[in-house]
Amino acid sequence: MSDRRRITGPVNTLVPTIPTPDDNTSSTKVTPTQSATSSSSNQVPPFFLKHGLITNSNGSAYLEINDTTIIQVSVFGPRPIRGSFIDKASISVETKFLPHVPQPQSDIFNDSNNNSNGRDTFNASGYRTGMSPIEHRFSSYLESCLLPSILLSKYPKSTIDLQVSIISTDPQCRGLGGMLWLMQWIVVVSSLAIIDAGIEIRDVVTSGVVKWTREGEIRIGQDLDYKKEEGGVENGIYALVSFMNLKNDEIVGCWFEGDGDDDGLSESEVEKLIDESCKMSKLIRANLNSYLLKSFS
């Protein structure tokens, strides 16, 4: 019988475990990139996290990586919706690059016929209207990752709005690898912003990004495009996989890009990509757990 004098916690709860870095080598041939901040396969770049900086939002989070990549996320809601009744909350995500920040792979994904090197259209006042194709893809992927983690049924007839602002990016993180690497950290800081807003979730979402080369190597790190030689391009498949690692490493998002022929990618190689992404996701989750324990205890 439950204690009627106080509100008890949920019955089916799990205690998060913080994994320790393991130096044991796996059967997969993993090659870390030559980035100074990713010198080994069990490292993530040093990053700074802070929540609650924006006072006019329900929740916010700020992320800074190596003094070059800066991401800010604001959460507004849950806010009531006028009109017909819905039994669970809806989510809207808007991702925006600041005007001076170059968008990765904009010459490929964005319309090159638009003004300002493939950016979206501008109005008469000189302000960019709407979201570019890259921003749409980022918003869509982030929404698909967060939907399984939030207990939407707890907030009927409500809406939760996320605004992601990319203030600065690392110029060394270019190409497809840099695009997915940036998306990886957007997922992390967005999860922290949702926690700061006090929204009930099933688990925190973290991600990992790796690269599979034509030689069969799995590369991890910050700059996965560093081996592109002058006059030639190293073919490979980039994988961004997002997880809820607490219970059974549930996959909530998957994004594959490649500048080569991926027809020969076997099932075992896909499993290797997912496994290595999961390892990186758990390392980031361990750092995030440490921050949460110190900040909210």
C-alpha cells in the first residue's frame, strides 16, 4: 500500500549506471582520427555544459566544444493548445544557424541558386526567412529522436517547442562527417534542455558518429574527413546513431550518409557501425550523467 502522506516516485524505475572507459580492444578495427581532442578511441572532445541560462524560457541548455562549436537550445512549454482536444502533447523543432555561421554541405543540400552561397531566401529587410534544407533535416532528425524519449501522454492538449541556435561551428569539421558530428551534439544539448524544463522523459538521448572506409576500417573522432587528399576523395559511409542507453540501448534515430558506393555494406559492417556509435554514445552519456548528478543533486 502506498504512503498517502506523500507522493511517491514511479514503481518501475531504473538506476543509471555510469560506465568506466575500457581500454580493451575489440574485434573491430577502429582508427581514431588525428584530431588533438580525439587522440584515442575512448575519448570525447572536452565540452562545457550549462543549463538554465535563458530566463524567459521553460528550459534551456548551452554547449561549447573546444571554444569553437557553440549551440544553444531553448524549450517553451508544455503550453496549452486552443481548439480541439488531443490526448498527448505535440512537439515542434526549429533549428537555425546564425547568419554568419556557414552551414555544412550547403552546396549539396541547400539550393545553390539562392542568394548568399546557397542560404535560404531573404526578405526585403535582409533577414533570412524560413529554414534552409540543412536546417530542416536537422530539425526533422532531432524531432524523431526526442519523440520516443518524452512522455507525451503526461501533457494532453499541449505543445512543446524547441528552438536550436547554432552560434558557432568548428571550421575543421567539414563535409559529411562534420555535419553529422554537429547533429550529434545538438541531440545531447537538446536532451539537457528538456530536463531543465522539467518535462518527464523515459531516458536521455545521446548519439555517436563513426565512419566506415572502403578499406574496412571504422574511424571515430571529431574530424572524420581529415584523410581527404588533394585531388582525391576518400570514399566512406558516415553513420550517426542515437540511443536511449539506460535500459537496452534502444535506437531512436539513425542517419547514414556516404560519398562512396555503399551497396557492398554488409549486415555485419552495419552492426559494427552501430556498435561503435553506441560506445561513443555511452561515453557522452557518462559525462552527461556526471553533470546531472552534480547539478541537480
